[in-house]
Amino acid sequence: MLWMRRIVAYLAAVATTAVLGSFASTHFVLLALTDLDVSIGIGDWLYAFGHDVVGMGTLFGVLVAVGFLIAYPVAALIARFVPKLRTWSYVGAGAAAILVIFLAMQAALETVPIAGARTPWGMAAQGLAGAVGGLVFALLSRRSRAGSPAGGPAGSPAES
């Protein structure tokens, strides 16, 4: 049932990236408001996070899903030829997919439509969200060895 494991891993990676990306975007927007001496209470922060995960996360999740459908086969190809780099290839593919999505939107729209990704730190946070998604995929999709409940140690042949 390797295909089922990969589907679950893919969906988990997309969800993780969408939630982390939404969270990061909201964080940078709210920080910018506090820089303008706007007082934002913890309740407002939590409400904004929840609102953006639901509101932004859905559309962002679709973009992430498409980006990962393009990036993960490239990572799989790298991992096929250099098995020891399997995890890192998915981490890099996840980060690259998200950064390419934002750079493509910036080129097409002449702005980044997600305000929290308009600064270098905001963009880096989005790339990090994609990297974490890639790590989630790499860890959840690896093959387990017979008799090893955890799938064997990282970097083992069980990762292929």
C-alpha cells in the first residue's frame, strides 16, 4: 500500500505548508501593524490566525498542491539517483515550489498578493513552510522495513 502512504503523505505535506504559510503571513502582517503602534491583543492575534488559516489557507492550499505535484517528481528523480539525498531533495523541492509560486505571482501581478510574503523575511518564512511540508512528505512516504515499526533509521535503505 505504498501508493496510499504517498497520498496521505502528500495531503499532509500540503496541509502543513498551507497552515504554516497562512500562519507566517498573518504573523508578518500583524507585526507590521504593531510597528505602526497599533495595539493588538492576544485574542485578536488568535482570531486573525484562525481566520487566515481558513480564508487564505484554502486557496493557498490549492496553489501548494499544484506546486508540489510539479516539484515532488523532480525530488523523486534526484532521490532515485542519489538515495542518501532523498529527504533533502523533498525539503528543497517543497521550499522551491513555494518560492516559485510567489515569484510567479509577483511577475504576473506585479505584486505578491499575500501581504505577509512581501518582505524578504516573509518570503523566507513561506519558503520555510514549503521546506517543512517537504520534510513531512519525505518522512511519511518512506518505505518501512519489515519488522521495523518506525521504518528504520533515517538515511537507511528504508527511505527509498
